[in-house]
Amino acid sequence: MRKYSFKVDYEGRDYCDMVVDAIKTLTNCSEEEALSLVNNYWNDEEFVGDTLNYHEVPKHWAKIICYGDFYWKNE
């Protein structure tokens, strides 16, 4: 089980796991690197109950975390 530095419930953990997996797929980085990126990006967040972070698919967050807020300009 992955360890997040921010508060997650079961749904939040599943969602963050999908973001970590998407980062690994996009960048071919290790599990530890992807988890570190997510922990650093969402350090002050909580994934408990309803959160606005769920309004985007995990791949979108993975791209923002890896490439920045305007990643789509380079696609």
C-alpha cells in the first residue's frame, strides 16, 4: 500500500493511486519517484469525502504534476 503525506480516505487513496500509475506510464519513472511527485504536489491537500480534485481524470493531474499547468499547449 502506498503511503501519502496528506490525508486520504479509501476513495482518495484509490484516486491518488491512479494518478501515481498515470505518472509512471507517462514518464517511465519508478514507483518511488511518482509517489514523491504526488506527495510534493498535494502536500497541503486532503482527499477525504467530496473534493474538487475529483473533477479531473487522473491522467490530467499526472500531466499537470509532471509538465505544469499548461501542458496541453505543447501537445
